[in-house]
Amino acid sequence: MAAAAAAAAEEQRQQLRSLRDFLLVYNRMTELCFRRCVCNLNYRLLTGREESCLDSCASKLVHSNHRLMRSYVALMPGILQRRAADSASQEPALPAAPPGPMAAPDMGT
């Protein structure tokens, strides 16, 4: 029962991290494209040029993000395998047990 609750809590934390990461990327993209494309704040609506620029900017960033994620997904299994192999080779060997029973320390009696 406790294991199921811990797994559910970990799943919820992972979902929150994913949502936070998505919102950070979305906010950065929005700010970058807005700064690049919107130059006149005197009007309530976007001009045709601003709207076209924003569409192009967002499209480029989304496309770049998709390419980056595809590369990440393709490379990650190999990276994890190398880390596991490196970790296994760097584990210290356990010291050998003494050949006979351990003697009690001499307390001077």
C-alpha cells in the first residue's frame, strides 16, 4: 500500500516537473517572438506583418524543439548505457573477509 502511494506521489511530481518545463519553454518562446515581431504597441490588434512574423517565429521554434527532442530520444539510451557501464566499472570492490574468526580486542586484562 505504501509503495503504491509512493509511486503515485512520484508520478505526480514527474507530471508537475513536465508541466513546469513545458511552461518555461512556452514562456520563453512567447517572449522571444513578441520582442522580435511586435514593434508598435499603439494598437490593440496586431498588424498583418506582426502576425505573419509571430507565426513564422513560433513555427521555427516549435520545429527546432521537435528536432532537438527527436535527437535527445535517439541518443539517450546510448548515454544511459554508457553511464551504467561506467558506474559498474567504478564501483569499489568489496574487501575480502578475513580467513578466520575475528579475535576479540585485548582489553588489557
